Amino acid sequence: MEDHQNPLENNPSPNEPTPFSEDWSIENPFPNSSSEDCQQSSVSSFPSPPDSKPLRRHRRRSATSHRRISILFLILVFLTAVLTIPWLAEQAAYSLNRGAERAKADVARKLLTDIPSPEQRIPWVAKVVAPCVVGIRTLAPFGYHGIGMDVGSGVIVDAQGYILTNQHVVANAQKIMVRLNDGRIIEAQEIGHDQATDVAVLKINETNLEAINWGDSRQIEVGDQVIAIGNPYDLGQTVTSGIISATERYNPMPSKRWVQEFLQTDAAINPGNSGGALVNLNGELIGVNTAIFSETGGNLGIGFAIPSILAKKVYEEILKHGEMKHGWLGMYMGPTPNQQSNHPRGVVVTGFLPQSPARDAGVKIGDIILRWNKTEINDPLQLSHLVVLSRPGEIATVEIIRNEKTIQIEITLGVRPVEL
């Protein structure tokens, strides 16, 4: 009987691994090496496990480093919080104050359009103007002014941080600090000043400020109601009201070298009000409070303000040129004696300064100047004011009486010396 080979005897089960036959070979990358060498090489290619003790020491050092970093991080967070939280709280308070003042000003602006009564308008005008008025603190070379005390006031005239004040408020200051209505105190830089008109321009690095609207002082009449806002005696912002007592007050304080005209008001102005705002009942700036007439230093109901038309001119000149240059005639003048002329007005020329533009143009001692560019002249301070408002190089036509004859002379104005 034939032996039939069971196919299952030599064929492995599909589920069993197929054994390698002896003639099967795996490509050896080292053909000259024996299998023992290969086995030895295969075994030796796997590194032996590291010692467990150094590994534990490494892990302990790593954990210690992580703890130190965590502690340093927590200390840094704590210090940051200690330093920043008070600052953030302070800024939040300033922001709330600023928002409240602006809200009051916005409401007041809307109400002013519907309030005809002057007495009822005053509180709302004060709310409109309050965010525009600042306190000014200075540090002088010898500690004459304390850094913590307001020595004057200022008016924000541009939302980009430009402030108008008096030159005498910031004269000789080593540092100028501005206190805003919301409580912030910010260092200011002086852009320029003009001693002849007592105007100075400051700049702080702040934007989006509340700026006052310019008014026209030429439209002001005696008897008009006005409001003065400033920081008298370091009391903080203070509001007083009154009327315009007079206009065209030419240099009411002979001890000062001012040559411009002033608005006179009986609104209470005291030390610290200098540089503050004098506004009409529309909340417009019509003057910059400058001086008081007083024998005691306190308010006597006689205060003076630079008219807005002049303050604005000086402000624009300083921004454009860094200074305000004034015209100059270079002559001495006096009131006209009635016996010298049938015209009891005008001014008489009494002398000349060296390099006088008036003398070079043909003006002589004894001439009586009646008009300056069609404006009638009544006293020397009025003519000085008109000359100061003119720029050097301008040509002015003057009407003169000489030997009972009226003549006209054209004068090219010179530059007013700084020391005058």
C-alpha cells in the first residue's frame, strides 16, 4: 500500500509561525563574520541599563530647580502686583474723575443753549470751563516756590496738551508741574514766552484733553458779566463772577514792563489766579487773568486780564516761530499839552533812542502823532500797544502835525529789543 503523506504533517498550521529552513539566510552586512560574532555583536549593540542611583540624584536636582523657579516666579508676580495695583487704582480714579467732569461739561453745553438768564448760566459755564483750567506748580533755583504748592494757573487751549499761562508764573523755574482737573500731576515743558505781554506757552505729553474755546475780546463791553476760574492760594479750582469794569487799560501797573492793554474786572482775582481763565457767559476765553491792583496783596475788586485777541496772537507766534517779535519805533513820547496844539489828543515826540526807525523815517522831536494806520491816538500807552501788536518789517502810516501842518510819514518798524 502506498504511503500517502499527510499534507498537514509537513505544512504548518496557518496559525503557527513558519519555521525558517536551514537554507534560508538573512543578508549579513558583515559576510566574513561568523554567526557567533553576529550574535555577540547584536547583543553588545544594546547598552546596559544605567545605574539607578545617579538617575535618582538627577531627578532630585531637577525637582529642586523647578521649585526654585516656581518660587522666583511667585515672588515676581507678587512684586508686580504690589507695584502695579496701586498705579492701576490711581489711574482708574483719574479716569473716573475725568469721565465725570467731561459728562458734566457735555450736559452743561447742551443746557447753555436753552438758558437765557445770565444768573442761571453761571453754574453751567463753570462746569464747561472747569476741565480746561489747570494749576501750575514750579520749582525755582533757590526754592523760592515749593514744588507742592500751586503758584499760578493755566488754560488748556489745545487738546494736544498746549497750555497758556503768564510768563511771570513760570519765570526762572527749573521744573514746571501741571495739575489737571482730574487730579493728575504732569511735568510740562515751556515752549516759549513773551515778557512784553506776560504770556507763556507750556506743553504736556497728553492728548485728548478738554480745550477751551477762544472768544473775541473785541466784542466785550463794559458791564458784561464774566467768570474767572483759577487756583488762588493753593485752594484748588475756584470760580468767581463779576462784570467787565473797563476795557483798554494800558499798563495799569507802572512797575511792570508790560505794554499791552488790559480788561479790567471786579471778579475776585487773588494770588494764584494768574494765568487762569476769564470767560464770557458762553464759556469762551475772553481773557487771561494776570494781575490785581492791591496795596495788601488781596483782592480789592480790581483785576486785570490780557485780552484774548492779544493772547491768541502771541500764542500763535510762539508756536510758529518760538518767540514773539514786536515792532519798534525807538522814540520817547508824552501826552500832548493843550497849549501846543488846537488838537488836545495825540502824543508828542520827546526824544529818540539809538538806531530809531522813527527818526530814520523822518519823524522829529516836537511832532504830534495823531493817527496810527487810521486809528486815532489818545495817549502814549495806546500807541505803544499798537506798535507792539505789529511785526517788525511792517510799514505803518502815521499822521503828524508839524508846525501846524498835517503830514503823513511811512515808518518801517524795527525789532523791539528784549531788554525794553
